[in-house]
Amino acid sequence: MRDTQQPVADAGPSTSPIAPALAPVLMMVFWMLLGGAAGIKIMQGIWPFLGFDGGGVAIAIPVGGVSGALAGALLGLIRNPRWLVLLMAVFAGSSAGAVAGKVSWGAIGEIGGQVAGGVVGGLAWAAWLFLERRKVPTL
């Protein structure tokens, strides 16, 4: 017997299975790059604070980059949208805090600004989560 299946005229193009399978990998790569950049920036800020004069490029950058990329790979495993919003809020807050702290107090203010900005980002996420839960009616 012959196949009697007929094509549907209004059917859209079939989606490729490659794109959904590639999305988690690309998300992991994104978090690894972001984590590597953040690790380098943090290590370059901490290195002189620890009292080391040399090795800022030879040691601080590879150590910060690798540790940040590993932390980013772990963050890339998160799939819950609420937790992803928390990560973005903390990263955005720490970046803004670092800039504000460096403008105000120099290199030391940059580290303190990162911490303070991350805390403010986390608090903003908590407030958002609290307000969103109040909007949803309980069933």
C-alpha cells in the first residue's frame, strides 16, 4: 500500500531540532563568558588590595578568568526563570555599584560598590518577587 498522507497547505515550516538543543549550550557559554570577565575584574581589584605588587597580569587574570568561568558554568545550569532574574539583578547591581564606587572612592570603592550594588540588586529582586506573589490570586 502506498502512503496516503497528504501535505497540509497552511502548515508553517518545520522547526529544526538543532535550535532547542543548542540553547542550553549557548546559555552556558554566555554565563561562562560573563563569569570569566567578572572573575578577572574582581581578581584585578583584589590583587593590589592583598598587597601583591607584581603578577597582576601573569597570575590574577588567569586565576580570575578560570575561577569566574567555572562559577559561570555552574550558574548556566540554572533553568528557573525567577533565579535567572535574581542573577541578572545581582550582576547589574554589582556592575553599577562598581562604577559608582570607583568614581567616588577609587579602587577600594570599586570593590565595596560591587558588594553594595549586588546586595541592592538582590533586595530589588526580593521586592519584585514579593509584589508579584501578591498579584497572583490563590486558587
